[in-house]
Amino acid sequence: MVMVVVIMQVNRWFAEYLVSAPYRLWTFPFAGWWIISDETMNSHEIQHTLLNNQDLTFLLPLLVLLACWYITYVRLSEKEI
């Protein structure tokens, strides 16, 4: 849960850095940014299209598999088998 909050805050800081003082800003990880630039309520929506959620769900098992392989390798190398 803490990691989710940290990722959300880093995403928000990155959006604020790129937009430079927006009037309002809504951001969520792995989603787009919704930016209101001034008091006239002109809004802009920026969609992230490089990775969608489906790609991330396919990537997660691969990362878990690689992590398990690395942990096993380190444990076996400590025992010198």
C-alpha cells in the first residue's frame, strides 16, 4: 500500500514538473493526466499510449519468474552446490 502511494506521488510530481504550475491536475499511475491550465477551465487530457494495462499484466509474471530465478541462484550459490 505504501508503494502505491509513493508511485502516485512521484507521478504527480513528474506531471507538475512538466506542466509548470497547473491550476488543477488529476493524475493516476498507468492512466492519463487531466490538466486544467488556468481559471478559464481550459482542460487538456494526456493519454499514456506507450504501455497499456494489458501489456503490464503480461509483463508481471515474467518479472516474478525472473525474481524467483535470481533468488534461487543466490541461495544455491551460497550453499556452493
